Amino acid sequence: MRDDITIVGGGLAGLTAAIACAEGGASVVLHEAHHTLGGRARSTAAPYVANEGVHALYADGPPWRWLDERRLVRPYALPRPGHLLRARFRRDGRLTGRPPAALLRMAARRGLRAPVEEDFGSWATRHFGEEAARMAAGATGVVTYDADPGRLSAAFVWERLLRVAAPRYPAVRYLVGGWGRMIDRMAAYARDLGVRVETGSKVDRLPDGRVIVATSLDAARGLLGDGSLRWESGRGVLLDLGLRAHPRDLFLVSDLDEGGFLERYSLPDRSVAPRGESLVQLELPVRPGEAKGTALARLERIADLALPGWRDRVTWRRESIAAGRTGALDLPGASWRDRPAVERGDGVWLAGDQVAAPGLLAEVSVTSALAAARAALASRSRSRRAA
């Protein structure tokens, strides 16, 4: 007889945990409060297939390998050299096709270790100068959703800067058809393994037995009655655009001035927009106390630079604020090891992008979910031997 493991939450972390537990021989039931799975890995329905923010996966780490071994990320597209020729950097209010030399010199120092205890701005200024530190903070706005990455732990920001500025051919991969397609494949694979997936199933109290909680920290705090489940996260404004295609539209803009980002997803993946149209997604960290409209106006200025006459070409538009749901931010003196622990005791484990697991954004969800699944399966085995 197989032992039961309950998963609460049907996003990327919850589905990863469900698959790993089922592969380990457990009988798994997954509860998702919404009527659709995916959480922040959802995508809009066709004809404009937009992810919940600027999404990409990197193929240079264990989370990718775990997903790819199960063919959960295929088909995928790679950025071609021609696409990268249409990438630009915003610096001092203007676009340039060449990354600043100071930023390249920073990225070349891959063997340099940054301290956990010091803020990135002070550390980077001391090693590379004030201008380079400022540009590096801008380059990491897209992966922190924070308007001032210079205030964060130097180790935290430095790791992410080196990741997005890798000198080799970009490891980024685009999931054809959007991240929602990956979620569909994960759900089908989980069901094939025998996982019982219950959507529209809100869990108000902690289930009996072994449980992996793969919800937001806010939801987990209430479910577990644990007020310590808190961690700082970012806040950004998101803008998605369907546009009639224009030959001068850029592929990508990394905003070194204000931490914004623009990407034309329909260039590597034609399936995400109707024929003759483009799908563009933009993101910008929101400043403390800044109104949504003000942040959105700043974000639209990036579109003005990258997309000629875009306002007259809009066929679809969506805008939103991402607050407290953009992954963990480590302040000086804290690292991923200090975040809410995966192991909660009494047969409860925690998974998600704000808990104690290394990686970049979605990778934290996968890593923590796999750690929780391994611990739950090991605990089950120990309990059976004890019985």
C-alpha cells in the first residue's frame, strides 16, 4: 500500500513536487484553489499568448535538466544571432547596441566573490566604480523587480548579474506557446503518474498526514498559522502589447537607467501572436510610494524608444502590478539559507520562489519543490520502517 502525500498549490512548485513524489512511489493528491493550474506560470489564451510577466528559463542548471529529462519544456526556441542584433541597452535615455565597457569588465570578473553582509551598491562601487555599479543595478532590475538593487545583498545581486550577463551564447530558452503549455504538460504527466489533481479546491486547514505547501507565503502563513513566514519581495509594473508588426521593432531592450525590460516574444516564437502582429511584454520595478500610472508612464517611454509609433498599432493591451509575488529579495546579511525553511516539522514542507533554495526566480520553485519531495519521501520511508 502506498502512503499519501498532499500538495497544496498547483503552480510550478506544486506540480514539480507532485511529479517528484509520484515518481518516488507515493500516492499524491494536489489541491489548487483556482479553476486553472499554473499560478504565475499561467499564460493568456490565444491569439495573444502572454506570460504573467517577462518569463524565460535558463538551460545551464539542474532545474532545466530535471524538466527537460521529462520533456516538459519541449518544444522550445532559442534566440538566434539575428535576434540578438536587434537587442539594445538604454543608457542615459538613449539606446545603444553595444553593452557598456564597464559592464563587460564587471561580467568578466566571474571568479570574484561578493559578500552576503554588504549591500551591492557599496561593494560594486568599491570594486568597479560608481557608474558601473549603477548600470549593474539597472541590468538586474528585470530579475529582482526592485527599483534599487544596490540596497540588496551584494552576493544576491552579483550572482544574478553574472547569470544574465554570461559571455557564452545565451542559455535562455523560450517555451513555444508560452509557459501555460509547460503547465499543461506537467499536469498531464502528473495525472499519468497517478496524481489526483483537484482544481477549484480551496484548502482552509492543514490536511492530515504529509503535506507540501506550495502556495504564496501569505497563504502559507495563514494555513500553517506561522507568522514567521515572511520575506521581502519586489514590486513591478507589467505591460503586454499586441501590435501590428513593424520592421523596425526591436527584439529586446535592457534598461540600465531605470531597471526596465522589453522583449518581443513573437520574434523567437511566432505562435504567441496572430500572423502579421507582434507580442511584446515589458516590465519595470516600481519605486517606493510610486503610483501605478506614474510607473506605467515611465515604462511606456521604453516602448517609445523600441517600437516606432506603437500607440497607433495596438491591437491588444494588458497592464498590471506584480507585488509581493516576484521571488525572494535578500537584504544585506541574509542569503537563501536564511529564508523560510523547506522543512517545517511535523510532516510539513514548504516550496516556492521565496523559500530556502538556490536559483533564479522560477528555478527556486523547482529546486525547493524537489527538496521538499525528497524529504517527504524519505520521511515516509522512515515512518514505515519505524512502524
